[in-house]
Amino acid sequence: MTHKELEEYLLSFPNTWLDFPFGEEVSVYKIGHKETGEGKMFALIQNDSKPLRLSLKCDPQLAEVLREKYETVIPGYHLNKKHWNTILCTGQVPEDEIHDFARLSYNLVAGN
């Protein structure tokens, strides 16, 4: 999965947009009102990372399970480690599961 493919998927959710509040090194995907700049992060991608690093919000209990199941799922890099996971996209975590985790993150932040 490429950064562009993942970005297209993340931006397919309603009321999402791309922002760079931490500089050009990190793509931040938010939910909310782009016009006012008010939004909440639900995904982050470390630009130019190899392998691609994707951080997603996660239920704390599920976050622990995923970290035990996959060595490429680690506590959120520079984020609240209880509520965020960073996935090193090496192929260990299947693409459909990454999509499921992204949807879960979106729903957690959106309050769905």
C-alpha cells in the first residue's frame, strides 16, 4: 500500500481533510469543518517514511491486542500510547485490516 493509496482511502470518509499542523513531515487527516480549521485528528502518516508509518486512534484494549498480535504495530509514535497505535506498513498487517483500523479510528473520533 502506498501513501497515495492510503491517503485516498482516508479522505474518502465524510468531512475529512488533509492538514499539516506539525510541518510538512507529517500528513494529518482530520474530521470536522475545514472552512473553520476546526477538526480532530484520526490518522497521521509520517511522510517519506520507509516503511510507511500510519498512526490511528484505537480502543485501548484492542490497541494492546494488536500490539501483541503484530510486531509491526507499536504504541503511537509521539501520541498518547494508550489510545493510539502506529502501524509500520511492511505487509505484516493485511491491507483490509488496515482499512478496518482506519475506519475504527474515524468512528472513534467522529463519535459514531
